[in-house]
Amino acid sequence: MDPENLINNRILSIIDDFFNTVNVRDPVMPSYYIVQNIATEYLILNPNISNPDSSFVKSLNEYNGLMVPPEEINGTFIVLINQDRLIQNIHKNNMTWVGTIIHETTHVQDFVQYAKIINAKKYTEITQNNKHNMFSLWTEIHARSTGYYFTRKYSLGKNNANCEEMLPYIINQELPAQWNYLQEQYDNAVTGYHQAYFVAQYIGRLYTLQKLYPETLNDQWIKKHFGINEWMTNWFLFYKKYPVLENAAQHFDEMKNILQQNFYGL
């Protein structure tokens, strides 16, 4: 079997594990494309995009992966996977690529479910309308949380994903490094939405870590960790209260109020 088929079969095995582990109802299987240039492929899939030279499009080749929804409800979702990053991670036995696959596939499931919740006739009603920003940020937390869990699962093994020996490293090295990365991305973000997007990714990671280490990384620890950023604590607790989309969607106004404590125009 050639290497590409081996990778594709591995991806399908991981997705099957994902569907079974999180008990996805009516799972939707996207098409996975391993590509050399995500930006080029994105433009091919979206030929009518208004600004093909935007900073967003130019940044796509820095992504590990990207979920591209179809316009029509009965269309096929595409997950673009950065070929160079994938090969590098596989050669280094770095399971970040597993997290990428799960992250983007989680977005697919959320988009399908949210379209049903709002009775969308096309997926473009979600992607081309800022009134659904709360969903976009919620699904980013969800996707990061789920993808990060599977990265740990495939790195350490199912029974070792929450091994106590990892806690000092998580608290003293991993989270400080991720916090510094968040601050850098936050400061460089152009809009409040993009700043919130990077915070959402961080919250997704923390949510999974709290589930793995509930006694040590409890809510008091979370509050202390975020310090004066009370809105971040409140956002974390909101997601913890509503980790299921059909429940969260009924309370997106509450989530928006939390974010507007820091982002006035969001």
C-alpha cells in the first residue's frame, strides 16, 4: 500500500474513533484533501470570494488544516490538510496532526447541527453573516477542546491522557508557553473578533485539561489563572455550563454579553 493510502486509512480510523468516543449523532463525513497549498485550494473551492488577496487568504498556508463548508445544505464539506506540516509531524511522531483532523471534523459536525438549529437554507447564511459570530467562537472552543484531547490520547495512550506525572509540565511549561502565544496573537490581531478567536482556542485547551485533572485545575484555579481577566473566567464557565451546541445556542446572547465586557463592538 502506498504512503498516501496508508495516511488516508489512518485518518479514517481516527475519525471512526472520534465518532465512537464522543458519540456523535448522525455523523457527517467530510472529504479530506492533503494539499501543498491551502490558500490555492481554498480559492479553487471559493471562486467567487470577494477579496482573494485578503490577509486571511494569505495566512491560510500557516494553518495545519482548514474546514471548508459547501454553499448548499446537501453539499460536501472539505477538510484541507497542510501536507508539509502533516509529513513533518508524522516523521517526528508528533500527534498534533491527529488533533488537527479532529478539530476540523468537529467544526463539520457543529456546522451541520447549527444549520439545523437556525433552519438555514444554505451554509453561506452562517459563513457570510456576522450575527453568527457567537457560534463561530463557540465551535472554536469545542473544536480545540476535542482536538486537544485526541492529541493527548494518541500521544500518551487512552489510559495515560490524564497521568498525574504530566501535571508539573502542564502547569509550569505548557500553559505558560500557550499563554505567551495567546498574548502575542492577541496583540497582533486586527479585530476584536480575532482576539476573541485566539482566547477561544486557549479556553478549549483549558476545558479539556480541567476535565482530565478536575481536582487540581478546578474552577478556583481557573479564576486565579485568568487573574484580572474576569471576562475570560466567565467565558470559560459559560462553555463549561453549555458544552452541547443545542443548549449553548439558546444562550448565545449571554455569551455575547460576557465578551462585550471586553469587546465593545463584537
